[in-house]
Amino acid sequence: MDNRTHMMFHDEDVREEGKRDAIRGTIELLRQAGMAEAEVKSKVQQQFALTDSQMRELFE
């Protein structure tokens, strides 16, 4: 793998981690606001267009 390809994959990994952090922050804020867990899950999945697999990972 050349350096350019390596950096492209690294940048993508960094963006994905940033997105996960943003989603986790949103989950925490909604919970602190007293929203029911089922509603938190529904809103997060819709807002971020997450798959069921991604949801399981975030709500473990």
C-alpha cells in the first residue's frame, strides 16, 4: 500500500471515529434530558441513518 492510500484510509478512520463520538454525545444528551431509551434509539437511528448493526454497537 502506498503512502497516499494509507493516508486516505487513516483519514476515513478518523472521520468515522469522530462521527461515533458525536453520536455518543447526542445519546448522552438525550438521556440527560430524560428521554425514554426507546425514543432515544429511534431518534438517533433516524437522525444519523444508522443500520441495526451500528445501533447495537452504540447501545451495548
